[in-house]
Amino acid sequence: MATLEQTQDVQVKEGVDQETVDAVREVGGKYKYGWETDIEMDYAPKGLTPDIVRLISERNEEPEWMTEWRLAAYERWLTKEEPDWAMVDYPEIDFQDQYYYARPKSMEVKPKSLDEVDPKLLATYEKLGIPLKEQMILAGVEGADEAPAEGRKVAVDAVFDSVSVGTTFQKELKEAGVIFCSISEAIKEHPELVKKYLGSVVPVSDNFYATLNSAVFSDGSFVYVPPGVRCPMELSTYFRINAENTGQFERTLIIADKGSYVSYLEGCTAPQRDTSQLHAAVVEIIIEEDAEVKYSTVQNWYPGDENGKGGIYNFVTKRADCRGDRAKVMWTQVETGSAVTWKYPSCILRGDDSQGEFYSIAITNNHQQADTGTKMIHLGKNTKSRIVSKGISAGFAQNTYRGLVSMHPKAKNSRNYTQCDSLLIGDKCGAHTVPYIEVKNNSSRVEHEATTSKVDDEQMFYCRQRGMDEEEAVALIVNGFAKEVLQALPMEFAMEAQQLVAISLEGSVG
Amino acid sequence: MALDDRKLNATEERLAAMTVPDVGCTKTARQSALARVRAMGLPARRDEYWKFTRPDTLVQPEAPKAAVFASDEAWVFDAIDRLKIVFVDGVFNADLSDDLTLEGVEIDRLEDVCCQDNHWAEDFYGTLEANSHDPVERPLAALNTAFAGDGVTIRVTGKPSKPISLIYTHESETSDVFLHHVVRVESGAEATILENGPAAARFNKCFEIDIADGGTLHHIRAQGRDHERRAAAHMFARLGKESVYKSFTLTVNGVLTRNETVIELTGDDAVAHVAGACLGDGDFHHDDTVFITHDAVNCESRQVFKKVLRNGATGVFQGKILVKPGAQKTDGYQISQSLLLDDDSQFLAKPELEIYADDVACSHGSTSGAIDEDALFYLRARGVPKDIATDLLTLAFLAEAVDEIENEEIADEINGRLEGWLERRRG
């Protein structure tokens, strides 16, 4: 890892914690998931045409309305331009030089249960530490043995290239009334829900990549939690790209009906290859009155090698719509992978008293580029949002926080607090902050600040009163920043969290 | 990228209505500025850099009419001993101006630059503007370089005993004015420049300031109070080693104001402070767009912007600190705050950082909200009527920006004005 050693040689700024440097180096070190599964694949022809769109729809055995929906999206996509405003730079993508559909041959006839799934596929997930057997405890999670049985159950939907391999705990979830299946299955089994909600949060024409996804999405997860139900276990989708020159376009739709609760986890990895691969997902979340959704992501796509060769282009549209009063959503993301990230999980706070939270750690190394952040759109009264974003850049990487906080005229008495910090390790990388703030009523309060500059006076007073000198107090308040984000991660991500816990933003640049 | 048709047409329509003044020695600079305008196109509604401010009325061929504001109050800075340079609807007026000789400074009219051999400003005119278009384009400034009808060149060689005061009066309802000033502060020299007045129905002003090593410039402006005036002002400054530039802008009325400040810290240990206070009431749109580039070691920059808005006023702040690779030990600070006195007013902000050096401290903060109810209650409980209490808190809110003015006499003048205006408004 030539670059990493170079990073080591670079005089790290005084005040930057050595543990942080080591942890970032560890994260940016050898990619652990870069191996490939040797499995016979079934590809659709290269390129994107209406026929390919029809073919994807056909393979998924979709009804006519869905095919039409996709074709309309394809027509829209032809009229759209690729966005160029993000601070990322990559060679032009040839959208005709990609496979849009790839599935393992053994998945031609969909297995009825996990027992029938190709052992090679099961072995793939096993190697990744993803439990596809219902009795299995999570691999590698410290303390999982002592945890109560209820607490360690995680239902998993495993997506391999373009298809869902299987979904665990379906029966148990069904008993609770929760629907958790692949989106292709939901289109067939629950068309009324899909018709009602698909594209209602991220419209087909939302942006170039969302439109592309609407035309060609192959699989993904579907969740419906009925009124008043607290989902009995964590739900999780694990995305694996395996095939070469293949784009992955997954679609996730989560509906939390009145008074329900669900926690959803997402993980992703891909083999190590010299050519870049495209991943353009859309996630839509609908949260009704008094419902709550937690969405956590550990994004670990292949980031490319130390010279910036290969890696995943991660162009993702994620949005949650708090439709009902007192609805609540929490996005937590740990972004360590991908060559290029373009991702802004957003919250539409439509219901009165609804709440949106966004916690993010983005670590870029070598030649990685990340342009990520959130949008908090306050429409309802007394809505609250909180944004905590930590960006760390090392090597030759560029890391940008881009966000919007918008208080509409009717969003009276609303509140936003944003805190962004960035840390640079070495002098060849960059850290950038691009917040947009729009306040259109006067009873709302919006604050954006970089904590290094301003430590809360009251916290400071509290610490000083207890005999700490100023320096100690600042250290206590300002350090351990990353922990705020990590604490928001579910236990299933404890491994990743442990790796990052040493990171502090001491010595941050702004 | 080729311009879209709409933008191209709007640009050509405007250019067709204008002629480049025949000022011999600046001809080349003007021609290349005109070429820049054609290449960039004038700002349009969908431009990212104009996201929060509609440029239409600044671009259209005819300046929208603006009534001259009648007021019995004395002009800002009238009480201060200064050297006056007066422009009436954008034309220098020798009768109203003082004699332009003052020890430690050389002042010329822009058109006189060409009468002198090797005038220092000859090669300088338009250079900072020309360099300012990457990464964001500023076509209205290029338009100014091409078409500026008047202006002054100021070369500070020593420490003049009094401030140099540029006064812009507005007499015609349809005046459409371009002024371009060029300033050079020589090594170790120090001066204060004051500006005030509404200038015109539509005013496009460009200031190019070059501060040599160890030079210092204080720049205080009070933008005119005519309700219906429109202005787009560009302030370009390049700072040498250990030089200092401190500016403060007070804006009270005006239907549209766009103030762009573009500063480049090119010498080590340079210091740039940019501050602004604005009181917006009613049909008022005020945009502060600041771009500070750190391109040297151990420089300090500070942006402090405060806006009080009511009755449907809009305040905009777009600020950026760019720290170039190698600009280590940069200390960058940026704060933008708005006080919204009612639900009809709005604050739109984009406080940006772009950092390519690891040993720096850049902080930016932005807040927006209503008046502090606790503070209001405190004052009212002590018998202060609500409107006076609100004004007191408004002044306190603006104080952080006004405090950026080092000269106490000038700071008092600005504070006195603010108090007076609030008092008049209360009636």
C-alpha cells in the first residue's frame, strides 16, 4: 500500500490524534471483501434500450403496469443530463458499455427456501459474515453470545448482483404482520402497496440516476410494517456486486404505517477490479403518524486501489418522507468504501412535530472522492432536525459535506442544528463544506456551526465548575466526535464501530 | 460550454444597448473584458451563483426607474473630516468635490490615467476582475470593466491625514451607472476609504484594490438609502505579505443589492476582515457574496455578516473560504446571522469551506431566528416599551459587525445612524 505509507511519511499536523491516523489507515488498508465468487452467471445483453428494460421486467415476472412504469422512466432518462455540480471528478461513464442485469444461473428458478439456494451463494454470504441461516448468531459481534436471543435476531434480504437470493425469518415476521421480502416479490404479491408508494417519495424524474434506477432496477428490499407494530427484529439487506462490468440498481421501499417502528440495516461490498462499476440505488421511506424508522448503512463498496484504479461509483438517492404527525426518521451512515460517492439521504418533515436526524462519518483515503450530506426539508409545524457529519480525508482523497436545511413559511417553531467537522490527514487531500440554509419564517431557529470554533458556553461552564482547566474541558467536549455517530449505529455494526471508535476529530480544519 | 440561447440573447440584447467608452489606454482591457462577458454570458435566473438572487433587473437593457429618496437628515460621514470626491449620477463633479491633493496619496480621474506616461494604473485596470472568474464567473464585473464611464485611481504612498471619501448622489430616476475605481496601497502605506450614497437608479460598481507588502487599507461604506435603487458592487482585493484589509458595509434601503467581495491573500501573514450589517425593511433584497482565497501561509480572514429583516425583506449570504494547497496555518472565520423580526422575511445562506491544507483552522457558523424572547421579557419587565426593547436588541445583534470598524469616530457615526433610523421608524 504505497500511498498509505506515504501518508505515514507525511507530517501529520500537531494535535491530530495518532490513534485516529492509525484507524483511518486501517480502514483504508487492504480491502477485505475484494474476492470474487466463481459462479455461472446469466447476463442480459450489454447496453440500455427499451428491450433491456422489458427484459428486466420480464425476468422479474412483473405485471404490465410495472413494465410501463419502467419504460416511461427510460423515456424520461433519455431527456435528463448527468449532474455535474458535485465536487467529484471521474471519467465519463459509457452507459451503453454496461450490463444492466446479471443473475446467477442457479437462480433461474427461484428457490422456494434457503435450503434450495446454491451452496456457492450461501458460502459467499457466510464468508462476508452475513447470516443467511436463521439460527445463526451474528459472526464476529463481540458480546452477541450474552445478548438475549430476541436482541440478536436479524432478518436478512441478500441481494447478489441483480437478484435477491433469499430473505430470512419471513415466517416469524409474517406472524407479526410485517412484510419483508424482495421488491420483485412485493410487486407480484403486494401490488396495491407498491403501486401506492413506489415513486411517491423519489419521483421517477427526480434526478438522472434516480430516473435510470426507475427504468432498470432489478431487485432490492420491500418492508411494510402495519399500524402499531414494533418490528420484532432488525431488518437488513446485504448488497453484493460480483459480476464484472455490471451495474447494480437496487430499489428499496420501506413503509412504516401509523405508530409502527422498524430498524433497518444496509451493508454492501464488491470484488476488487481494475474497472469501475456503477451502483445507482434508490431508497424510499414512508413514515406515517407516530411511526419511526431507523436506517443505518455501512457502505463498504470496493474503493479502488491505491492509485485510484477501479472501485464503485456510488450514486444513490435516499429519501424519507415523514408524512404523519410525530413521525421520526434517523439516518446513520458510515461511508468508507466506493471510489466516488454521491449521496444525500434526505428527510421531508411534512407532518407536524416530525423529526429527522442524520449522522454520518465519511472516511476517504487514497484517491477516493465523497460528496455526501443530507437535506432537511421542514414543512410541518414544530419539526426538528439534527445533522452531525464527520468527514475525514487522507491520501489524495476529497471529502465534501453538502447539505440543505430549508424552513418553509408554514414550518413554524421548527428547529435545526447542524454540526460538520472535517479532518485532513496529510496535505494532499481536501475537505469541503457546502451547506445551503433557507429560512422562511421567524419562529424557527437554524444553527450551523463547526464545533472546533465554538464550544458550547454552558457545557464549558459546567466542566470548568467541576475544576477542569479550559484545555481539558475543550478536549472533553470536542473530542470523541465520531462516537456521536457510532452510538447511533445498531449493535450489528459493532465490528465496524469498534474499528472507528478510536477516531477523534481533534485538530479538525473546519 | 456553449451558452444556451436564452442567455446568449439576453447578453447580446444588453450589449447592443451600450457602447464601450473611448478611453484610449484602457482600450485593450475593455475589449478583453467585453470578450469575457460574451463568453460567460450575463447572469441568469438558473445560475447556481444566483440561486438566491434574481439577476433579471441587473441584466435587462433598461434600468428600472428609481425615485430619488428625499430626506432631511445629514449624509453619513458628513461630520467627519475627509477628502470628498463626489459623483452625481455616476459623473465626477469637480465643484462638489475637494481639491484632490493630499499628502501621502495620488488621486486621478480614470480618464486622466491616459494623459500621463506610464501611469501606474494603466496596466492594472481590469486585472483583478479578469482573474476572478475561476471557479465562479462574475460577468457583471467584466461588464463594468468594459463599460465603466468614470472612476478614480488612488495610489496610497504614505499615511494620509484624513479619509478619502467617495460620495455618490442620485438625481435622475433612470440613471444607469458604471463606476470603476482602482486602488494601490504601497508598501507600508495606510489609508481609509469611505463610500456612501445611492449613486443611481441602477449602479454597477467595481473596486480593484492591490495592497503591497505591509500596506493597510480600511474601507467603510454606507450604501444609499433610496428605496427603489438597485446595485451590483464588486470589490476585488489582492493582499501582499503582512498587509491588512478591513472592510465594513452598512446597507439600509434598496430594492436590490448584490455585494460581491473577492479577496486573495497572496502574501504570508496577511489579514483580511470583511464585515457587513444590514437592516432590511419591506421590499428589500440584500445579497452578500464573499469569496476569500488563502494562497499563502499564516494568513487570517474573518467574515462577519449580520442582517435584521422585517416586513418581507430578504437577506442572502454566500460566503466561501478557499484554502489552497500549501496555505498552512490559515485562520479562517466566518459567521453569518440573521434576525427575523416577522414571518414574512427570509434568510438564505450558503456558508462554504473548501480546504486543501491540513494544518489550518477554519470555522463557519450561520444562525437564523427570531428575537430572543427572554431578553425581550427582561427589558420589558424593567419598564422598557416593546418597540424600544426590540430596537435595543437589534442594535446589540448588529454590534458584532459594527465592532469590526477600528476607527472609533467612524464606528460612532455608523452606530448613531442605526439608532437614528430605528428611532425614526418608531416615529
